[in-house]
Amino acid sequence: MTGFLQHTFDGLVNGAFYALLALGLAVIFGMLRVVNFAHGAFYMLGAMGAYVLLAELGVPFWWALVIMPVVLGVLGMALERAFVHRLAQLDPLYNFLLTFGLTLILQDLVKSRYGVQSIPYAPPAELNGSVDFGLFDFPTYRVFVLVFAVAICVGVWWLLTHSRVGMVVRAATERPELTRAFGINVGRWVTPVFGFGIALAGLAGVLAAPMRAVNPLMGSDLIIVVFAVVVIGGLGSIFGSVAAGFGIGLIQAWGVVYLADWPILSQTLVFIVMAAVLMWRPAGLFGREEAPA
Amino acid sequence: MTTVVDSEPGAKPGPARSGLVAVARAPWWLRYALLAVGLGVALWLPNSLYPPVAVDILCWALFAVSVDLLLGFTGLMSFGHAAFWGTSAYVAGIVATKAGLPFPVAVLIGAVAAAVLAVPIGYLAVKRTGIYFAMVTLAFAQMIYYVANKWSTVTGGENGLPSVPRELGGLDLSDEYYFYYAALPIALLGLWAAWRIVNSPFGRVLVGIRDNPARARALGYPVHRYKLTAFVLSAFLAGLGGGLFVMNHESVALDALHWTTSGKAVIVVVLGGIGTLWGGVIGAAFLVRLEDWLSFSGFEQIGLVTGAIFVLAVLLFRKGIWGTVATLAQRRMARRRQSDS
């Protein structure tokens, strides 16, 4: 039982990263209809940035947690204006390809400067040690990640449902033409929303730095799993993406333990779940059927 | 007829229509002349290039054409074709090593294995279209990657399969120069098959589905089944390329299944021209030559260069090499026809 609770907790922490990344992807997709392939690269930049800030400028973790999302958000907005925007009128596949190219560039740029070796990054002193939950201990830093990620997800959800900006974004996501017809300038929100999604990826990256191997390829395979997560949750649905993120984190954590004898199966669980979802609910668990093509 | 597909919102990628029409409208002598030039270049290639690089071009040409069959002629962007390229690579490698079969047979078995794998993946993937199709194929390809990585007793895991034999009825194919000419017929057969598919009634239906799936369905075509068939045929062609690639390098690397390989195949198609079929061959020649030159000159950040070229191509050069040439030629012909009348 103790073991089970511990694995569950581990799964939720891993799921928190999926959820943050999927949330950013879903917000961007909702507003721009763009699937950002470079999301994993921005996650990596967040972690690498935190490392560079600490190692070369002596900036501690807490500041990195603020600085990196802002810096990457601004970078994201610049990229949106410079590139993504130019392809907005075309098939969304072109922007998928564009961000794929950007991913290759960003990864190789970082690789050429810092190599491919994983870099250690110590968690902040305040979060060292572990929390006693009675039945088991859990590292304080991981507890913090889980609480923080849940707070961010709830915060974004609250913004979307209770603020005027959120109302515009939701309306523009669901019925762009109609929203425009009401005289709302939808285009004005495109760039900030793109930057916001990127900032979330950067935030996830900073959070990952103290507990995962920091290297230029850390986002490379992760992003594919996150794609599977948003297919499972339904990319159009913000709630679905977050829920699927935590759910897949849990399933993977349990899989690693209870299917330890079948490593092939436990490694590919997320894709098996995706296949099952495609069988029975092609639009995703929380997604709505697309308009017939 | 409108040729500027690019400007329509929500248009399918690429100048597919104009490319297809340009081929159909080129005068017969031009088509035969181009074919003769193409065959001439193919026969001459290992004399002017390092032969293994020439074989790589053949393999990537098959791979690119297989991707374009879906992207340009069916309107489906597979971002997971490494699954078929790589599966065929492993199966061909294993069959050649364990059973000592002649290499064309091993390549054929590999391609069949790729096609078999494409049935379940395609069945699930064609339930979605557009960007979702790309993400689903990408995810399934990653699944195959993990399987190959973990199933190390069969695949060698991270190390791949070293020393795959290259056997053909006692002929000595150790010299890369002669191997090129042994591989060329297989590649040409594959390319010819792609051309036949595109120009068959079946291919016409695919183009119809690409341009207007709702109408195709209304006319009574089972759209899903057509897409699935195209997917399986495409996987077979990608498998031919992957199998030959293994025989060329006499080893299999796990890289063959990674998503960067899938992405590179799409890059090659975009560079050559989506929906032009032969554009993929040009794009393959360009990218393979470029990467060979970069690694030869000791440049390590190959991804930086390919990524930058790709970003520029998507932003500024969406018709690709073949597409641009075809559009220019078409415009010229139209002008001449006008001045004639």
C-alpha cells in the first residue's frame, strides 16, 4: 500500500510536467490552430536557462522561475510576429513544419555551446529534504512541483473562465468568425497567447531542472509523448489536456512498477492508450468531433 | 484554372494541383527527354559521386516519394514514416543476417513487413485528418522506436545491428560501385510503382479525396479505405528505401526509427516540391549531398543547417524546387499559347 501511494505520487509529479506542457500546447492551438512542435525545445531552453543563470550569473532558482518564463515568453512573441504569423493563413501543417525546423535549430545551437552531457542542477536549499506523509516520505522538491503545477493549471483555468481576456480567448477558440462579427479584435490576442503558451513550457523546464537530467535533448522525446497526451485528451479541450497529462503520468508510473517484467509494454503504455482512445473516441476523451472535412 | 493554392485559407499544403497538371500538360517529347535525362543521370551517378552516397540518394528518393504519395496526392502528412523505413531496415537486416538470403529478397521482406505494420497504424491514423494525423503517426512511430530500443535481444537496442551481409547469388558486391548498380533496379521499380499509382484511376480518386473528401464520400467512395490503401502502399515504398539503406551501410542503427528521420523525409519532400512526385528525388539528392558535404568538411551542427534551410523553405519557397520549375515552365507555355492564337 505504501509503495502504491508512493508510485501514485511519483506519477502525479511526472503528470504535472505533461499537464503544463499540454496546457501550453492547447492554449496556443485554441487561439492559433497551430501545433507548436518547438514546445519541447522551449521546455529545454527553460531548464538550460535556469542552469546558465545559476552557473554563470549566480541567479538562484526562485529568480529563474520568474525570469525564464518571461524571457521565453517574449522570445515566443517575437517568433510569432517574425515567422508563425506569416503562415497563419495557410494550412496549419506549414506552421507545424516551421516549428519543427525551429526545434532542430534551437537544439543544435544549445548543443554546440553546452555539449550533450547532462548537467546537474541542485534544488534550492529551502526545498531540500523530504516531507513525512505518515506512511511514506516524499522529497520536498517534488511536493513543491506538484503543488505549484496544480496551482498554475487552476490559475490558468480561472483566468480563462473568469476574466475578460479569458472570455475573448475562449470565444475565439470556439467560434472565431462569430467572435470577430461581434466586433472583437481577435488578432490582438494571438501574439500574447502564443507567448503565454511558450512561457508555460519554459516554466515547466525550470521546474524540471533540479529533478531531471538537464541537456539539449531533454525536450526532444518528451514532446512526442505530450503530443500523444493531447491526442488522448482532445487538443481543443484545455481541461482535457490537463486531465490527460496527469492521467498519463499516473498510468506510466504504475506501468513501470506493475509491468516491470514487460519493459516493452510499460515503455509504450501511453501510445497503447492513445490507440485505444482513437478506436473508441477519435476526437479525444474530452474533445468534440471536428467539423466534417 | 487557379494555380495559386497557397493563398487560399485552409488550403492543403503545397502546389499539388499545379504540379500534377504541369506533368500532364508537358508535351510528350519533353516528358521523354526528361525521363531520358533522369535515367542517364541515374546510370552515371556513381561515377561522379562517392558510390555509398549515390545509393543513399536512391534510398532517400524512395522514402521521399513514399511520403509525397500521402502528403501531395492524398492530403495526409505522415510525420511517422520512420516507423516503416526503420522496421523494414531491421527486418531486412535480421533476415539477411539470420537466413543469409540474397539482399533483394531481404529488402522485399522488409518492405512487406513495413506494409503489414502500416495496416493497424494506418487504420487508427486515418480516423483523423490534418494536424492530428501528423501527431498520431508521429506518436506511433515513437512507439516503434521504444519497442526497438527495449527489445534488444532481437534489435541490438541502442547498438543496432552490426555487420549485415550483402549477398546476391555469389556475386561480389563488396565494392560499393557495383552495389549501386545492383540496387538501382530496385529503386527504379519502386519509383515506377509510385508513378503508376499516382497516374492510375486509384490515384485520381486519392487526389479527389485530397481536394474534397466530402464530395468523394458523397460519390460513394469509401474514403477511409482509400486512405488506408494509400498509407500501406506508401509504407511499402518507404520500406524498400529503408531496406536498401541497410544493405548500403551493412548495419542498422536505432536512428532509423527516430522522429528526426521522419521529419527529414518531410523536409526532403517540401524542398523538392509537395505533390510533384519527382521533386522528392531532387530534394533527396540535394539533402543527402548537403549532409555528406557538411560532415565531410567537419561541420558538426548539421541540424542547424538543415533546420535553417527548412525554415526558409517553409517561409519563402513552399513550391519547392520541382514545383517552382514546373510553375515557371507552365507560365511560359501559357504565354506562348496566347501569342500563337
